[in-house]
Amino acid sequence: MHDTRYSLLDESLWPLMNKFYRSHQSSMKAVRDAQLWVARRGEIVAALCLRPVAGGHWLTGLFVDPGCREQGLAAQLIAAAVQEVREPVWLFCHPDLRGFYERRGFSFNPALPQAMAERLSRYARSKPMIAMELKPST
């Protein structure tokens, strides 16, 4: 089995995350005001951003190297990133991904803070998009 490490990426290494996204022709980018989480097998094989927003966190930029998909990397990376979070975590995704996120504890169609609801409305104008929420563990 692969030796995979899940960790918060040190700020000095943030350019590596953008390099990872670019190497896979992904339009995603590392966000400066976020926690950047990665899964590594030597090199980065998966990444996500966890950005503080009013009342919680916004999970964005989840991407797994296509050659490493279907191995549980996304689920483990999400779990590592939200382990210490004590506020709701929201994300926007294509409706086809609803089941994937529900299996990880997210619920569909949550009540969103106003700023997040407005952002979802803007995004949904150009592509199918739903909101999901992970409530903090007690």
C-alpha cells in the first residue's frame, strides 16, 4: 500500500500547490487566506483549501491526481483538514458529487450565511452547483 501523508502545507511551500494544480490543467488555485492541505506520496497527490468565512469555513479546491483516484485520498484529506474545526464547513459542488460528500458526513442544501448564499447564486449562474455542509463534531 502507498505511504500517504496528510498535512497542512507550510506557507513557504504554497507555490507547490499551484504547481500541482497547473500540472493537471486544473483551474483551481491555492488561496492565500486559507489553510492549504495536501496528501503526499513524496509529491503532492491531492490538495484542498479550507478558508475561514463568517460563521465557519469554506472548503474549495479539492483535487486528486487522476492516477490516484478511487483510493480514498479525498476522503482522508477532508477528514484531516476538518478534524480540529469546531464550526460548520460549507462547500459548493456539482450535483453529481452530492453522494460522495454525503458519505463523508455533509448534508445537502444547508442554511448558508448571506455572503455564502450570494456566492453560490453567482456561481450557479454559469454551471450546476449545490451547497453542502458538514456540521462540527461535538
